[in-house]
Amino acid sequence: MNRSYMESKKYDALPWVKDWTDPQDHIRKSNNIKALAFWDWYYCHPSSYKLQYFGINPIIIVFLSLPMIWIISKGAYFFALFPGIIIVIAIIDLIRKISKRHEIKDMTFYDMYFRDYTPKK
């Protein structure tokens, strides 16, 4: 997503936020995510960011493994290379993400797209 696009949508996405420099730690540190509204959880809780950050690779692996197995069962080994290469890249990327997971421990979409890091004077 484009940050400038998200900047224009931040007042619609989180209308209750008044201070965009605030880290929203009351949501970030919340243990009861079931009590949060969906968009509050999605933008302000680290679990939603981690779900997308780590989750895309297993989805790629699963959804490309199925056609690759089917292609191999038909005996077209050359054509099985294409999804196989993408699967290998997804596995390598997932391993890289897991090894650097400490860097995104508390990252949220709010931090990426909405938060103002320079306080207004």
C-alpha cells in the first residue's frame, strides 16, 4: 500500500484517534484482542501485522505445492520447475523472516502508515 494513500484514509480508519504521535500502547499491549473492534485490532495490534507478515509465505507454499504435485503426477517435470522455484523462494523468505522476527516484535500497521513520528509544535 502506498503511505500517502493511507495518510488520506487515516481519519476514516481510526476516527477515535486524536493524537497521531501517540504509539497507541493501550491497544498494542492488550492481551484481550477479542474485546477490540476489528479495525482497531487490524491497525493497532502487532498480531495482525505478524499474521500478514509471516502468513503470506505458507499460503504461497501450500497453494503452489498443490498444482506442482498435480503437474508432477502428469509427468510434466519441466513445468513443475516454475512453481517449484517460487516455493523455494517463499521458503527462503520465510526462514529469513523467522530469523529476523525480533525486528518486528511490536510493529503495527498504525506505525507504518498512520503514526506521525515528529510531534507537531
